[in-house]
Amino acid sequence: MNPVVSNTIDAIQSVIGSEPALLHTPVFEANELAYVSKCVTTGWVSSVGSFVTRFEEMLSGITGAAKAIACSSGTSALFISLKLVGIEPDDEVLIPALTFVATANAVSHCGAIPHLVDVAETTLGIDCTKLERYLKAHTVIKSGRTYNKHTSRPITAIVPMHCFGHPSAMAQILELANEFNLKVVEDAAESLGSYLGEQHTGTFGDIAAVSFNGNKIVTTGGGGAILTNNIELGNRAKHLTTTAKVPHQWNFFHDTVGYNLRMPNLNAALGCGQLEQLKNFVDLKRTLANQYQTAFESVDHISFVAEPPGSRSNYWLNAILLDKAHAHLRDELLQATNERQIMTRPAWEPMQSLPMYQSCPAMDLSQCDSVQSRLINIPSGVSIAQRVPVFDNEGDEDIC
Ligand SMILES: *Cc1c(COP(=O)(O)O)cnc(C)c1O
């Protein structure tokens, strides 16, 4: 076995032990069951119920967003967010090429066209310096709108995605958005509990989407949420996701073509139990990440992907990166770790590799391709983090 591969296995096992380890499994050890039971015993299981409101209030409290609207999935939250900022059919929307397919799909569901942007190795998010150069060269601005010179279509929004929980460079993205007349819709699906400075991800742009799928840092089974500081947008988000029904005691009057994309009370109940533990989950995951980082300091040719300076990541998925000269070892690493029941996997196939997005407008995506060919996600869930001993700073843990 190549020493890079065996050293990687040793580094991972020195942190999490040699028991089998999955990538990210949910943990339900607090009030989840009690809250879900309450839905069943009271009959409030569906799209109306007190847990939905409570879940939204908790999310507002945690993120600082003025409005949080619970939805049926992260994808639906992203789709409605794009619609609400005014994305129209045949608009182009800038998205990172390295993302989960939902980012591109939400753009397509609006009838718009994803325009693929390269990523920076440091944040794994949009490379703003490269994007600025590209936009200057390939767009024209006419009466306050930015057009793609080659397709003549308007470019109307940018969707930064906080990859694996690591915040994208929002200050630069907001500057670019301002210069090129772009709405900013954050794909914060992976970054609940992640901050840039003191500000929670998903509160920088016009609107944002979070996901509560089973593999995310906290889960509702399936679900998502829209975050915004714009009360008017928030109210419209709620209206659109609840069939555009005008509230009334008994009348069913709907004032536009709405959607049924509301989170059921059952799911919100699970989510309330989970959100109560978010802070604890983030602390555990940050301790795990810290241990991995230390362990990988002594592994040649591999670096641990650390949070960008000035940020506090939730470390949703830990990632390691082979150096360029050793990219060819990726598949051997995946094979050897999975054989030892250490679940690892590569980053998503980039959007330009998928049949439906391969002919999208795109800039040079060489950094994305490079990172994608060298990156591996390693076990990261709360249940894995719970295996790592936590020593508090006071040094006053029980000695038996
Ligand atoms: C999980 C995820 C989504 C959407 O989530 P669903 O809840 O599964 O629809 C969107 N974008 C990114 C980057 C994600 O990781």
C-alpha cells in the first residue's frame, strides 16, 4: 500500500478509533421522540401546527434572520428564493461549479440557466477574483442590467454555496453583486451554525436557503427553510409556499398560482428537538475537525481543509485534499478506507460533468476540476464526533 494511503488510514483511526464509521448519520438523543409523539397523540401531523411556528422562531433566533420560513426541502427553499428575487425564464444565474446538483436544479426549475463559476481552493466556494475578471471581460451593462456578451441573456443573480459548512467570501461576493447588478441568493444548505465574523451564513444576501435533509448537521427527516432579513420577501415566501391562500377562517381564496412546499408539523417537531442541540453539535464537530487537522499535520502530501480565516465553520463534512502530484492516489484512498469500513467519498461530480448541465455557459473551471479530483470527505457526523474525548479548558473533568 502506498504510504500516503496507509498514513491517511492511521491518521483517521488515531482520531476516531477503528470501529466502522459512516460519513454522517443523524443523532436523536434529546426531545425529538417526545415532540414527534406529541404530534401523533394530538393529531397535528400535517402542514399546520405549533411546531412549525416554533421551528421558524428558533431558526430566526439562531441565525439572526428577521424571517425564517420552513419548507418541504432545501431544494424547494432555494427554488422559491430564486423566484422571489425575480429570476425569470432565460435569465442566467451564476452558481459555483462545485456544488450539490440541487443548486443548479433550483435555477432550472425557474426556467433559468445556470452559469458556472470556478471555485477557490481556500474556501471551496466562488473564486471572486477570477469571477470579477471574467465578468469584466464577458458582460455588458445596459440600463442597470448585466448581459452575457455571448448569449445576450441577462445575468441576474449569484448563488454562493457555503461548501461543507465553510463560509464563502461574502464581502467580495456582495461587492461583485453590487457592481454587476446581481441578486444574492445564498445556498446555505450545509452551513447552519457557520459564521463569518459574528454574522451567521445565510444572512448576507437578499435571501437564503437551508436544508434539513437526513445527512445535514440537523435534520427534520426532509425539509428546508428560507431565511431573509427582508420582511416583505419573507411574507411572500410564506404565502407562495402555502398555496397562496389568503388567510380566512373558512374561505378558500388563493390570489396567485401558489405551491404546496410547506414543512409538515411532524418534521418540524423532529427539527425543534434537533435545533435545541445545534450548539452542542457544532462544538462536537469542531473538536473532531480540530483533532483531524492535528493528525493530518504529519501526513505528507495531504492537507486538511480548514475553515477560512475570519470564519467559524460548522465543519458539516470534513475534507482532505491530496496535493497535485498525488491526485492519482484518490481512488486507491477511497478503496482502502471504504474496505476498512471508514466511509469516505469524493466531492460531487462538478456540474459541467452532468449531462443536463454540460453545455451551460461557463468560465474556465480548472480549479474546480483540480479540487474535485483531489478531495475526499471523511467521517464527520455527530456520532463520530462523540467518540472523540473532549477535555475542557478548566481541566476539571472527573478523574476516576
Ligand atoms: C443538501 C443540499 C441542498 C438541498 O437540499 P435538499 O433538502 O436535499 O433538497 C442544496 N444545496 C446544497 C449545496 C446541499 O448540500
